[in-house]
Amino acid sequence: GLCLLILRLFIGVHVFLVSCALPDSVLRRFIVRVMCSVLGLFVRQSDPRLRDVNVRVYIANHVTQFDHNVINLLTSCNTPALNGAPGFICWSRGFMELGVTGSRAELVDSLKVYSSHRENPPLLLFPEEAATNGRAGLLRFSSWPFSILDVVQPVALQVQRPLITVSVADSSWITELVWTFFVPFTVYQVRWMPSVPRRAEELSEDFALRVQELLAMELGVVSTRLTAADKTEHMKRLRHTSLLPFAPASSQPLAARPRMPSGLTGVAPEDVRITAMAQRVKEVLPHVPLEVIRIDLAQTNCVDTTIANLLEGRVPFFPESKEAGTDLPAPSTSQAAAASGIQGSVAVPSSKPATKQFAKSPVERHLSLQERKRALYDYARR
């Protein structure tokens, strides 16, 4: 692998120079495709006659950071740069710079103007807006790529690689490139699907959902409602969980490690960690039984997720009365003073207690959630 990596780094420089020197044509795509096979990138397409030369927008699923480069080896197309600063890196990776840094509406207007000129190559867009491994399902398609033109052509993309996984969350394009040069080969399978026109009076959201279902059926995966923002939030939660102060870290100095309560010296470290996390949740939600908190923490392993589950009613429980005793230690003088200050200054939670379950109306559920968030924010500030 290391020998292949070193050899292919030198060959890759020549491939880049050749692709920059030759004009966009069938000859250039053939030469670069042959040179990419030396780099271990093999591109196969099924039934290329299905590709409609009159279609101006291609819609593809997103698997790797180089999907647009691979499809560009088969046909001339441009992918606009959505993330990252414009410059040499953006241009060298094969993205098209439009100079639009505003909202999606401005981007759509620029792409409409671009597509109106027939001499420009077609657009290749990835409505998922985030790469996945392509094995489980498709992220929910954004609607803005389907508001450019009324006819799009879906492109199903599958990638296979031995030994090493194709796409890893939170990895940079440089890391993906190094692993591509390291492994023996990577096979890209491109399948052209028939073009899909917009129906009469069909909204862009419905058009996007219909194309997503067609691509999911072609790939044999699930069409999910998870978005790129959900993936970003999931990665934040994973990083937050890995950085919890209760996670075992042998490299930490002894003084920096959390102290173990005296009454828990004979308990397993995992139980101690769950108990400490349960106490943190209990401080925020004193009316929730401690045993319910422990059970949910054993599944989520995250304080924030357990608090959200309890607040949003995903975990049923019977609230404890104020007179009922708990397993928590008695609050200190400063905590008692802070509690008295909260009772005197925060009137929303005390005057109008939060409901134990979601209401039937979405508006009432939203208001109830906002009240709970406000109470938690006020408590955390104090």
C-alpha cells in the first residue's frame, strides 16, 4: 500500500497537469480515464445510450468526495462549489465557481442563467449535500436543485473498494485521496436512468421526493427523511460523547480526572459513570425518577440526549413529588441560594407547569418545548 501510494502520488501530478493542459473533449476524457486506471480508479457505466444529451441537469447520489470528477470522465458536466472558499483548491478539485456567497435563492438564479446558455455543459448536482457510504439509504434531497429546470436525469452511483471502507464520516478529501492511492483499486459504477420531467402543478419538494424514491429503488437502499443537517448534528453528538469528562482517558493526569464519590468506591467504573451522569440530569430535571434516568442513560450514553428524551416525552415516567426523597446528596448553601433566586426570578415554569406529554396541536407542542428550553437556559445560566 505504501509503495502504491508513493508511486501514484507522482503519477497523480502528471494526471492533474494533463487534465489542465488539454481542452475539454472526448480525447481528453479518454486519456485521463486511462491514466486514472493506473491510479486505481476504474469507472464503469451501464447503457450509456440512456444519457439524454438534451438534459441540462444531472441528479446523483453522493458517496465520495470525487463523484463529480468520476462522472466528468464520462461526460462533460460542471458541479458548482457550495462549500469552501473559492480559489486554487476549489478549481483544482474540479468545482465551478459562480461567485455567489449568499442564499440558496441567489444560487438558483445564477444556475438558471448558466443553464439558459446552451453552449455551457450540463450541471451535475448532489441534492443530499453530504456524502454517505451508499449502503443504507439516501439522505433527504434538497428542493433547490429541482427548481432550476423542469427536466432532470438521475444518475445512480455505487462505489466498491477492497479492505478499506469507501466513505468515512468527518474525513477530509485529502484523507480520502490518500486511501484511494493506498488500496489496490476503487471501482465506480455509474448507471444512467431515464430523464424525469416535472408534473403539472408539482412543487419542487414533491419533485425532489419523487426523484429520490426512484434513485433509492435503483440503488436498492432506503429513502430516508434524514437531512445533511441531521448528519452534522449526529457527528457533533458523537464528538461530544467522546469528549465527556467521565469517559476513561489514561493520558489524563490524576488531578484532572473526576473524583469518585466515597460511597461508590466499590462500584464498577461504568456504574460510577452512569450514576454521575444521572446526577447531572437529576439536577436539571428533579421531578424525574433517578432509576428512569439511569435506564435511559445506559442506552443513550449522553446527558443531552437523555434530557431531550425526557423533555420531549419519548421516555414515559411518573413524576416524583417534592416531598419524595431522592438519592442525590443535599444541595450546598450556594445551590440553595441559586434555587431560591430561580424561584423568585423565573415565573414561567412555576406559574405554568410543563405538560407531561405532547399536545395534539403542533403549535401547542412547539410552545411547550420553547417553555421548557427557556426554563433550562435560565437554570443553566444561574
